[in-house]
Amino acid sequence: MSTNDEKNIIREYLEQREFDTLSDFATKSANTLGRAKVEDECNLRTCFQRDRDRILHSKAFRRLKHKTQVFLSPFDDHFRTRLTHTLEVSQIARTISRSLRLNEDLTEAIALGHDLGHTPFGHCGEGVLNELVKGGFHHNVQSVRVVEVLEDLNLCRETIDGILTHTWGFTPKTPEAQVVQLADKIAYINHDIEDSIRAGIISESDLPSDCIKYFSSIQSKRLDKMINEVVFNSLNMPKVAMSEEGWFYTTKLRQWMFDNVYIDSPAKLEERKARRVIQELFALYVEMLKPHCEECKIERIVTDYISGMTDRYAVEKFKENFIPRGLQSGAKDDYLFKLAKVIE
């Protein structure tokens, strides 16, 4: 046996174990569609394990800890951020994937990467950029851009597909991506209910009574019920989906959250200010780049820059550029111009 064969034996064992233990419907690492750029295989990890690790070590992943989930820059440490949301999605998705004997590594990679392109100030920020950018802005598409262009992680095509298709309106190509699409909804419905109760915006008794009767008034039991509705409806099936009845009450609860929390609730009182922060920064950076870049590239560069900001960084940049203060040596927008070079 050659030295290279000896080095590869661990990865090959892991790949074979997938064939031996996973469902026939599971995506196998050895059968990956590959990466955009060919590279040597890892001795110890499968291709999807490498994807997970690359996402975990990316700068965009670290920034999620200071990006809004629902409540803008909360002082209470127990409110979710975009990072804790991502971790909860990953946990739920892994539980479902493991129960269905799907590829847990691919599932985890997709879950950890699904919101890398999310804006500061949550869906408020996404909405503003969607209005400002020609052709619109969608965080799932930006997440793909982060891993393909801005950080060039060279992920497997299956991982990229799952990141792109985690939102409604997209059709995942793998059962693992279907799992993440469901886990994302299950996670935010449940943790946003808990955060909204903590904030005093709603109470448990406000929730639709038929949904409470079906899922339970207890958070952990409601979450467990939703997960079970997916698992036992999808065992030995090519498609991962929640039961029809479970999906009816899940979507009803989701719509209730939109009507009572996500839109025009006390949770959204600061969004008018957040919108202005992004609008003003966008206009400022467009003007700032005009002497340095081709006009056709400017909007793309500014969009990449602002969408990558954390809440507090965006606020700091707004203060730096629009709020008078004494002379000092502050951080410059060097990264804005670095992005300009990426797109050349």
C-alpha cells in the first residue's frame, strides 16, 4: 500500500460507512457533484465535513453573533441573534437528519451556512436593500455569494444548493436541504415566540388556541411535536415533509406571528431608524466609490459591504459619517475598496 493510500484510509472508511448505514435516499459524500475548483481530498474528513468546517471558520459566520434575529441589538443576553438562530436550526436539522438516516454532515454544513448573507437589522435590513438594489436583494442568494465569491470557500455543489434553497420558493435538490428548509421554519417560529413572550409583546395565552391544543402550550413540547411530525411522516420516503395536519397548524402559527410580532408590533418600533441607517450608508458609499470604480460595479460592491455588516458596525459607521464629534483617528472603510478589487 502506498503512502497516499494509507493517508486516505480514514476518509475512505467514513465514506464507506455512509453507504453501509445511511438511507438509500441520503446524499453520499463519495458521490458528490464536486466543487467548482478541483482540489485534493482531505485525509481525515469527507467533503461535506470539510464544508462544515470551512463555514464554521469563516468571517461571515463569526459576524452572525452581532446580527439581528427579530429584536434589534437587544441588551438582554437571552434574546436570539442570527448566530444563535443558526445554531438552533443546525441542532433541529441534525436531529431530523439523524433520525431519517440522512447525511448529517451535509445537513449541518447547509444549516450553518444558510444565513451567512443576512443583513444587519434582520429582515428589515433585507427589505431596505431589496428596495435599493436593482433586481432586488435576497439573503439566501447573498449567502451563496459569500461562500462562492467574497470568502471563496469552494464548497460542494450540494452544500451551495442547500444554502440557496433554504427559503420558500426554492426547491432543494437533496433530502438534507429539504430538512434544513423545514428546520429553519421550526426554529424561528418557536424561538421567536419565546423571545416575544420575554419581551412582553405577547403571552402564551395569546397564541391560537387550536395550535396550542395541537402542539402544546409548553415550548419544548411544541418543538418536539413539530420535529416528530417531520420525522415520522418522512421515514423511508424520498421527500422530507411534515404531516399535512402538522403543517396546517405550523403555517397557521407562523402567519399569526407575522400578524402579531413580525409586522407593526412593538418589536419593530426601531426599524424606521434602522432603515434610515442603511439608506444613508448606501447613498454615501455609492458616492464615495464613484471616483474609484466603474459605475456598473458600484452597486454590487456597496451591497456586499453593507449586507456583511453587523448591527453595531452599521450603527457605528452611521455615527462616524453623519453624527458630529470631535477630531479623532477612527476606522476607515478600507474593506469597501478591497471589495472593489474582488469584483474587478
